[in-house]
Amino acid sequence: MEKTFKHSSTKATEGSAIFDYKLRTLRVLRGQIRFSSDLFWLRLRRTRFSAVRWALLPVLVLIAGLIFRASSSALEIPPLTVTINDFAKMMPPASIDDLTERLRRIRSQTGYGIVILTVRSLEDEDMESFGRKAFKNLPLTDGELQKSVLLIVARKEQKVGVQVGSELRSLFPQPEASRKLQSQVEIYFNGMRPDLGIHAGVHYIFGVIQGDFHVDSTSEEEGLEDASKRGAGAGAIFAVLMAPFFAFFVGMLWGVYATQYGVHRETRLFIGAVLGGGMAKIVAIFMTMMGTYSEGLWYFILALSVPLGIFGSLTEYWMQGDWSGIPRVKDKVKRKPEDNMGI
């Protein structure tokens, strides 16, 4: 009752002050009393406060809207499973079944769990913060989280991240672990089977847990696997098979042309050798797009291509008869039919 009385008395006092202020203003306007500077400055202060209040209102609304937008734009994580969460639809059903069985075998063999999470986009959220949030949302106990690895793949940004439990952090130092997994997965992003990159990432994580791979170094086996994925041996095989063939083919075309137009034999063979070596160089240039090659391999390809270019130019030895396409002088004497019957 006492508080209610004080509140009502305060409101009454404020109301009487406002009434007195209005009455004094009216008297000044009518000329009944003289102008008071105190009254003027009181009115001015009240006007300033009202203007500032209305000016700040849009600013406060804008700040509240930005805060609400930032909180609502954070990527929400749906309920997760302990194996594969393919929200980006990167894996066909058969691939999901195969990898799920593989993850179960890894858990039974090592006691450690690997969880896959793919998302269409991070929605401008940082991979590290999103990964920590997703790792905490896994339906696992604290003990199981300590023995788990979460592989995160963002399809739109083509980024790969990893979150690791406390028992495995020494095996997956950051940021090197994320960089290694990025190199394992990214080569499959734009292909027909992006799920193969996820399989490669799981294989690498399992290798690190088993001790076959080391994040802070590159083992010989890991180097061979990386070279195989990049197609390092394909360029050498392509060059060894194709360079001699093209050298012989171009030399053959040159030999037919030179023989038809009467080019001297020595000139024909010399140009055939040059064309053979040139084709070897062209094939070697294309080979560098598929992988590196050693200097010894280049000389071996050149040693094969030059003789084959010369041999292709020797049309008088390996092309004989009417099928050769080289014009020859026909016998002007018309033979009798029995001369062609082997009698």
C-alpha cells in the first residue's frame, strides 16, 4: 500500500508540473507574465530529448535486425547419426552402404569411430566453428567423443574439415590434418564420382590411426598413393606408347610424299629423322600435362622415335606393290591372258 501511494503521488506531482508548465506558456503568449529564460531552456531541453529519442529509434531497430539476422543465418545442424550424414547428396546408395560397413569394421578393429558429414554449403560460416558445433551434436557419450573423428565436406565451397576427440588430437595436428584431407578429397569434387573423395578421406584417416600415415610427414607409401591419384605414371606410359607410333606414322606420310615428288633419298631420310624427333617432343609436352618424367625416359623415347621416323621414310623397302600408293611405270606391252595364269 505504501509503494502504491508513493507511485500515485509521484505521478500526481509530474502531472501538476506539466500542467503548470503549460499554464505558464499560455500566460507568456497572452502577455500576462514576462518571458522567463528558465521556461525557454526547459522547453528546449524537452524538445531535444524528444528529437534524439525519435532519431535513435531507427538505429536501434536496425541493430536489432542485424543481430536477429546473424543469429538466424547460422547454419543449423539436423540430427546426426554415428556413421554417414550425407546432406549434400554426394554419395549414391551403394556407396553409402559400402562405406557404412567399412566404418563399422574400423570401429570394431580399432575402437575408434569415424563419422562423415556432408553439407551443401556453409552459408558463410567458418569451417572450424561449424565443425566444433557439429562435433558436439554427435549422438555420442563423452567417452565415445574422445575416440571419434568427424570428417566434414562442404560441397559448394569445396572445403574439407576435421574434428578430432581428445585421444586422437596428437595424431591429427591442425591445420596440417585439414590440409592433408583437403588434398585427398578435392581431386574428386568436379568428377562424376565425388563420393570417391570421401572414401579416400576415410582411408587416410584410418591409415593415420593405424600408423601407416603421419600427418606431419609424408611416408613412401603415402607418396606413391598421391602420385597414383595424380596420374603420375600415366604420362610416361602415354609417351612410351604413342611417341614411337606417331613418329613412324608421320615418317611414312613424309616418305610417300617425298617418293612421289622425287625427293632425294638422303634428304628424305634426314627429314624423316627430324620429324620423328619432333613428334617425340610434341608427345613429351602433352605428357607433362599428365605427370612428370625423368630425363632418362625422354632420351629413351627420342632413341625410339628417330629410327622409326627414318624407317617410315624408307618407302622403297617396306612399301612395294600396287597397294603402296606410289605411282610406278607400267609395262606398255599388253600381255596375253595366259601370261597371267602362271602357265
